[in-house]
Amino acid sequence: MKYETTDIPAKLANGALQAQDACSLCGVAQAFARAMLALHALPQCKGTEWLNGHPITVLYVDKLASLAGVQNSGAPVYDAWGLCVAASK
């Protein structure tokens, strides 16, 4: 699925970017849950597949994987990072 910066609210983008510096898995998980609820409430939300692949989701899941020691780097993370940086401005 393709996402545009218009699919990414600046506040949620900033939260996902700030989470990248976090060290508490519990805190990141709570922020992720709040972000998912906010994404689900967006008018442009197209359902589960849209939510699961959303750049905000990708960044939070990547951070959670990193904190859990199971991270596997890849292009989707870099694409999500770039979109969130652009949307956060």
C-alpha cells in the first residue's frame, strides 16, 4: 500500500520519531497503542491492512523489535522514517 504525507498527522509522526530514542519497551508500547487508536479514527483509514502497513505502525513496531532484541533492518523502515520526517514538519 502506498502512503502520502497527508496520511500521517504531524503529531503522530512526531510521536513515532521521538519513540526512536526511547529505552522503555513498556512506554513505547503504550504510545504505540495510543497512536493506533488515533490512526484508526482518521477519516482516511482504510482498515486493518492500511493500519498494519502505515509508516507510524512500521516505526513503532521496528522500535519495539529493537528494544526486544529481534530487529531486522530493511527498506520499509527507512521509507516509513522518511515519510514521518516529512509529515512531522
